[in-house]
Amino acid sequence: MPRLTGRVAVALLTLVLLQTVPAMAQGRPIALYGALINQAAGRIDDALTATAASTRALTATYRTLAKTAPAVTAKDRAHWLQHRSHQGNTVGFDEQTPEPAAMAPLPAYYCYNGTHVTDENVRELGIMQRLAPALAAAHDALPFSWVYLTTPAQTFVIYPYLPLAEAVHNERPTDQNFYTAADFKKKACGWESPYFDLAGAGMMVTVSCPAYDGETLLGVVSRDITLRQLSATVLADLAAVVPDARAVLINRRGKAIAASDPKTAAAISEGNAKAKDAVVYFRADRGLTALNLEKGVSSPDEAMNAAVETVLERAAAKQGWPLVLTQGRDTVLAERIKTTGWYLVLLMPTKTIQ
């Protein structure tokens, strides 16, 4: 059966919950709340799956273009060298003056081999130029953040535009986490651990997929996902069903990805911004200590921290999903995000289902 989408699923499930008050004593509402969190987790999973699928499609397109790319000519080389500029070992290629602003709807092309631009770089730049419309279309279909491609020869294209002053931070991109996150062994998409974006986009995650021609690696296509944009509506809808309920999204170690409660969400952003890293976890003291993190801190929501500890313990014991448990005066429900292995956790007063 196809999954209901967005607010339609939430509205229907809410209506069922409101109409089953007489059955609460028999425990039926818990199953319905389980269906609700399963539906919400499914919405997040659908978005992640679609993002990975678009990334795989781009690798296939790049592979086709690479196979049919013509040999480099003197005219090709002159074209790219005419429009180059550099900062340190990062060389950018831009036909526009002045340089476009960050996030302008344009591709940005770079090489990271110092000022020496090889024929292989020029060939790859030509392929990337042909790929640019597909990058733009992929971004516009799922406009979370950036879409980009890195080759083993250190040639790089990104959409939307990334200025040279910011591109230098990706020096030697094949050493960066966004490149190494690709699953080279299985020739499949891989996911980077959620991280805090220093440019102001908040919590993010990157999916990367390698493009191969047989056993030859041609490059890695990556997509950044702004997690606030991905999860905000889902978490808000989930928490709105039950009075005083709170919902959070965490990774498998309890790292705080997103929260429905505005104060908690603000505290996560402030803590991460202060540390310039993703350091906030929904973990109680014992769990945070066990992680042995240099900068990790617990979220200000102590009840949620305790709930997540129990969820992670149950998850490690391979309990069935969704998880349903009681914690003091609260009921905790949790569901697994299949694509990434993250968890969606809902904490609600038990009195609302009695």
C-alpha cells in the first residue's frame, strides 16, 4: 500500500485518535500512536531515499557523458585558462565579473592541483559543463543545499555557486569527508555523519555516490541536505497531535539532529554555533560519558535525554519497531529511519492516553 504523504496522513491519524477515546483502556491508542510515528519516520525516510536516488542518477549521467567526451583541444584549454583565478592551490574558472554571490543559481568550477591545470582537468571541466543543467535540475527538485561532483584528479563542480573565498576550504577535496563518505566497496551511496554547517545552514548531512566505468573510478557525486528543512514540518506535525508532546530526530549515537520544541532547537543551534561543531546530544550523563567525546554536551531537555538513553539501549538489543516504553509520567515512542539508521523519538505525557 502506498504511504500517505504529509499533512494528509497526520490529519487522518489524528482523527482516528480523537475518535477512539472509549478504547484507550484496552491499549488500542498506543498502536495508533505507533502508526503515527511510523508514518512520520516514513516521510523523512522518503525524502532521504529520494535524495540518494537523485544522487545515483547524477552519477549515471556523468558516467555517460564521460564515456562520450571528446579529446581535449587547444581551444578547450585556452577557454578555461582564460577565465581562471586562484587563491593558494585552489583555481577557479568564472566567465562573470564581478564574481557571483554565494548560492547564485550557477555552477562553480574548481581545480585543486595548484596553478597547474592538466589536460585531464580540462577534459573533466568540459564534462562538468555538460552536466551542469542536470545538477541545477536535481537541486531545484530537492532544494536542500548543494549538489557537487569531485574527480580523482581534484576537479570539482558545485551548484549553486560557491565563491572562491569559500571554495578554498575544500582544498584537496578527495580527502574531505563528503568524498570519503561514498561506499566505494559496494559502489553505492554512503552517508556522512550529521554535522553543523559553519555557513549558517544548521545541522546537515551529506550523501555521496561514486561513479564507475567498470572498475575505474570517474568521480563522486555528493548532495548536502539541510536537516532543518527536511524535518521541521514532520516534527511539528508529529508533536501537534498530542498536547505537550515533543519530537526529536537523532543519529545512532544520540546526536541532536532536530527538535520540535523551539527552545530546545534554539539551544541546539546555540550550543553548536558556540563550539563550531555538532556537539549537542540527547544523552544523559552516563551515555555522554560512555561516548568519550571531547566536546559533547547534553541537551537541556533532561526528560528527552533519559528517553533517548533507553531507546538506544533497546535499539542495541534489537527490539522490534516502533519501540513503546514508559518513563515516569511519560510514554516514549521511537521509530527507526531505515535509510540512515537514525531514530525519530516522541515523548508524550502518559495521562493523554489514559
